[in-house]
Amino acid sequence: MPDFSGEQVTVTSDQGWPQAPAFSMAFAGPRPNTISTPRHQTQGNTLTVTDSGFGNVLDGLQHNNTATAFTATAAVTVSLEDAAEPVQHFRDCTQAPPA
């Protein structure tokens, strides 16, 4: 299940994540998009991407039906049925949480 916190995306797969040169996310629905990055790390069942500028990820989550996180040999697809409202609340946040 994906976890989007700050400028980090973490995706856990029961099958694990083999090493791969790139990580991608494909969003399917009214505003489809596929994004990719080589800025990921895998450790067992967890794949983590740390980057900046997650607007395209937020757009994908908010405006589509499913998201598929994938590498060359592994994939996880999740429903985005209830994602639009929480993503909008996240976007509406203007203050950083206390350290």
C-alpha cells in the first residue's frame, strides 16, 4: 500500500521489490499519466522514493481511479476511490507541522 508523506513515497508489496533501474507510477482514469524516476531504493518488501515536486503524484491520486506502482519486474495496483478528498485536504495545508 502506498504511503505519501511529504516528499517521500513508500510502497510495500507482499512479493517484495527486486532491484531495478527505475520506478514508475501509472495513473488510470480521467487524467491518466505515467511518471518515472531512478531516485528509489528497495529494501525487502518496501520501495521508497525521495524527491521534490510531488504535484504530478498528487494530481494522479486526486483525479484518477487507480494507481499502479511498478518496476520492470514487479507491480502493485491500488484503488483511488476515496483519495480525492484527503489529497485536497493535504493540498490545503499551508503550515508545516511542528518539529
